Amino acid sequence: MRKTSDTQGETDECILIVGPSWVGDMVMAQALFKVLKQTRPGCHIDVLAPPWSRPLLDRMPEVAGAIDMPLAHGELGLAKRWRLGRFLKGRQYDQVIVLPNSFKSALVPLFSGIPLRTGWRGEKRGWVLNDCRDLDKSALPLMVQRFTALGVSATTTVPDPTPVPGLKVDHERVAQVAGKFSISAHNGNILALCPGAEFGEAKQWPDHYYAAVAESYLQNNENARVVLFGSAKDRSVCQKIVDQVSFSSGMSASSGPCLNLAGETTLAEAVDLLSLATVVVSNDSGLMHIAASLHRPLVAIYGSTSSDFTPPLSDRVEMLATDIVCRPCFKRTCPLQHKRCLTEITPDQVLSAIERLQQPQIASNGAASIAIVDC
């Protein structure tokens, strides 16, 4: 490995990260990048990841460069992987850290001839990774811990506390995006709702509950606005919420205080606008992790999934979940067809969580401090 530097104690190591394929996982991967910068000052970090992830990587100061993975999620594409590996060979990386656990995710590093190839053991890829480690799930219960553990040697203790992701935003760019969507960047009273979930409906809190929270927030906060975020797939559920609030308030959906931006923004624009939120209410989703990384006050609602593995990493979070016996089932749709894990979390409980988050902050050491409220 190259280890020459003009600054004593620093290295010029070049490290490639094979990044994850989901928004929330990519946000959490920033904790690994922070560990690398802490333990190997001066290292150069590139991330190989799907093209959609660039807006996130651009907001991570630890990342020097993003390289687009030219394959669809789940695609084997051996020829494409070989060509990409040959291209990366010329960059002379010292180490590659492979975050996905699949066999195919380790092929590009192999084809690249990178000397040190690090990752967790899985899918019989021990012969592909020459720094292949056995995972003790009980010692590393969180995904973010498993990511950061790959940033240090197998015999080194994982950093404690784990670094918290923190996406950086440019205030001038935020103001431009806010102007584009006619949102005041300075009114300080924006409730952001993220009612979608790529995983499935068993993660989605009912739309009429979201509408009830929006109505109450608008009634009790002067000059408040409600902005709904999501992908194009979430536009219909967001519009249902807007229509219910508009009907209740007697205002038209087009001119009322609710703005449906689902499918209207790029991921970069959604990040910038979420940075303006006074408070965010979200299902367990990628947008939840983005809001946490922006350190916005966040109410995270859990249905069929659990916060035990991938909680939002921030000190300004309230997580709401029921304690019914069938939860968490990790199913996309409720196998018992009652969705009680979601319906038993009431709008009043979410509003109470919002109120707690708006209390003056207690001094924190920067570590994630999360209050879990059982309903």
C-alpha cells in the first residue's frame, strides 16, 4: 500500500467502498466513511454505488469521488463487472470494503486486483475476499456497527460511540430549491410528512392518521405549512392526505397549506427541502434516515419492521411502535390482515411525540439518544 504523506501520521491510502443499494443503508454507510477518516487521516475514499446515490454521496464530505455501478439491482452482468474491474485496476486502490453481503458484489473487487478485499463472510465468497470476516451478530447488532467494523482491522474494537451520519447542505442551494417550490426557507414552521415506504404497505401508517396530524399541526401552529415527500409511487397516498386536509379546512387542494411534492423533486431537492423542516413524521423508510442525518426533529413510525437493526441515527428522534405479539413480522403486507401494529399508533401519540421534540434540547455528547415509546 502507498503510505507516503507530507503530514506526519497521515496516509495517502486509496480506499474503494462498494456501497449498498438502498437509501437508508447508504446514509448509514457514512458512519464507516467517518471512521476511516478518523483512523486513517489523509485516506482517499471513493464509493462504487448506484447512480441514484450521488446526491447523498455529494453531501458526505468524507467521500472524494462517486463511481456509478452500471448494473441494475440484482443483475449478475459478468461482462459488465469484468470491464468495470479492469477500469478500476488502473486507479491502484489499496483496499476495497464490500458492504453488501452478496457474492456478486465481491466480483468487481476481485477483477480489479485490489490487494486487500474486506467484507463479511456470506454466499461462499471467502475465496473472493482475502480479508473475509466472520460476523458475530450478537456483538454487532446494528447494521451501522457492522459497516464501521469493516473500517478497522479484525482485531480492533469497533469505535464507541459510533459516528453519526450527517449530510451537509449548502444554504444558497437550499434557498434556490425552496424558491422553486414556493416554500419559505425562513418561516420556521414546516411539518414534513413521509407517508410512503418502498418495502410495502405493512410499513405505511394510515393516510387518514397522517391527515389528522397535519390538520392538528396547522390549527395549532401559526403560519404552518405541511409538505409531503416521496417518490412517484407515493404520489397517490400523499394526495389522499392533501385532499382530506383540504376537505376538512374548506380550502382547495391546490391553494391550501399542504404541498404534495411526491414524485416532483429529485432526491437532491428532497434532501435540501427536508433540511428546512421544523419536524418530520415518517414511516421506516429511506427518507426517515435522511431526515435523521440532517438532524431534524423526527417521529419515526414502525409497523412490521423493527428499529433493533436499522434505527434512525440522531439525538432528536422519537420512535413509535406497538408491542403486539405478532410484531415485528417483517412482511410486506400484513399476514393477519389487520395491520394493528400501525393502526394502534394513534395521531394523538404522534402529536405528543412532536410536542416532546419541540421542547428545549438537553445538552448532548453527539451520540444518538433515542426515546422508544411503546403504544
